[in-house]
Amino acid sequence: MGRSSKTTDKVLSFLERNRGSFVSGEKMAKECGVSRNSVWKAVKDLRESGYCVEAVSNKGYSLGKSNDIISEEGIRANLEPEISSGMDICVFASIGSTSDKAKEMAMKGAGHGTLVVSSRQTKGRGRKDHTFFSPDGGLYISMILSPEKFDISDRESLIKSIGDKVKNVIKELTGVVVKRKGINDLYVGDKKLCGILIESGSEFDSGRLQWLVVGIGINFDPDISIFPAELKEKVTSLFEPGQASVTKNELIAAIAGRILAEKQ
């Protein structure tokens, strides 16, 4: 069952911003501009949607530490306000391809920094239209970028720069040491952890580049045993299922923020 109201979204956003702390229903109602009964209904809605919302008498509500559902509110809670305020974020439980969706949005005028995220892809793609196996437990991220914001004179260097930003974020948040192999793959040891693909669109008559779409697929905590036989010995994940030390929302936000920032 999906979340059913704007009040539920407000409550989720508040819980994400205060993750790890208990907050009274009264304070939450005041901050969200709703009644305490509306807060209770929103918490019920979130629980029915799979969220672990803990409740303790005289302490209030808290988003459980084990809760790790990708959401717009969760991503925004981990972004710097100046980045979050101007960013459109679209989250899917399952999608054909986040990059295909991002390209469709770019062609309709979606702006710089627009983020498309999914927990699963059914038609994930790598370079040269190779299939990118994308089961539950992965992070599938695509971001629309304006060519004017980047040096696109050396496209290989741009792809490498994006890869370096992703690997640096992973090291900072998880402690996992990642190496870039080639121009668009990230490895832990001799096993692939992440693939990166950059696609673009241009005007036919002038050739002017109009948009870039960066697609990033990371094996966060999938069950490697379900991968096709030819991949099982070639891939790895950041964490074993259910053993993550950071949330998916935290990692998504950190990667998106770093790509939009100047530093590596």
C-alpha cells in the first residue's frame, strides 16, 4: 500500500530529519502544521507502507534504525538545503530504466539536478546497450545535468571525474575502498560494484549539447546468489543483505550532492 496523503509525506520528512530521536506527537503536529490525530493517521499509513515507526509512551515516535526504504523525503533529509530546494526527485519502487526515464524528462525540459531513483530496474542498461542486472537491493540512480555546468571538452575525463566522486563518497560513508577500472566501472578487489553510464542529447541542426544523463548502478545489499551464473563470481556488494551501516537514502543524497558540487 502506498502513502496516501501530503500529511503522511510531511510526517515522513520530519521523521527522516530526526532519525534516531524520539519526537512527541504534539511537537510533530506543530512542526507539520496538522492535528495530533492527523499525525497518528500518518504514522498508521507509514506502517502499512512498510515503514518501521517506533512509538514509546511519553517519548513519542521515531523512525526505526532498521528502516531503509528509499523515499524523496529520506533523500531530501540528507541533502544540503540549498541543493534540495532546487532539485526535483522522482522515486520508484521498480522501473524499466532510471536513465530512460531521466532522458524522457530531459527532453520535456526537466532541469539540472533532476534525480530519478529506483530500488529495482527491469530493463537496466550498461554501455553499448549491454544488460545491467538490477535486482532489489541495488541503488539505481540517474541525474540530469546541464552541459554548461561541466567541462565537456574531454568526455572521458568527465566520466572518470564522476566515477571518482562516487568512489570517494562510498569510502567516506562506508569505509569500503573502491577502485575505478576503465572509465566507467568501480570495483572492490577484483569484483564489480558499480557501473556508470553517461548519455546525452543534442540539437540536430546545430549539434549543441542540450543535456547529460548520468546513470549509476550500485550493488548496495542485494542477494548475490540470485545473480545470473555468469555474474555471481564477478560482482560484489557494499553490504550483506540487511547489514548496511548507512541507509540507501544517505548514500543517494551524498552521491547526488557530490556530483553537483565542485569538489571530488
